Amino acid sequence: MSSALSNDQELVSDLVACQLVIKQILDVIDVIAPTEVRDKMASQLKSIDFSSHPAGADPITKRAIEKSDCAD
């Protein structure tokens, strides 16, 4: 196991781990899902109005949404 990390370092490592898992999931979807399905999923995510969605109420989640492709 690694040495003890600060709370901030643990949080960063958790975020990186989440990004890696999401990347793996997206890679699997890319292989098994037809282009139409991937396009539909992307369209559905982009159609969510996060300004009125409950997820947008939390400032940290709101900033994450702004950084993601979902806020296009």
C-alpha cells in the first residue's frame, strides 16, 4: 500500500480513479455500441438543463458539469 496521503491528495486520487473507470466504461461502450447509440447517449446528456436540474444546485457538481462536455 502507498504511504499516508493528505485529505486533498486522497481526494485527487479518488477523482483520478473515477476518471480511469469512466474511461474504461467509455472504451467498452465504444466497442460494443453502434454509432447511433453513442450519438443518442451524447445527445441525451447534452439535452439535460443543468441550470434547473437538482444536480446543478451543488456548486462543486455545477463546476464539474461546466468542465465536462455535457455543458456544451
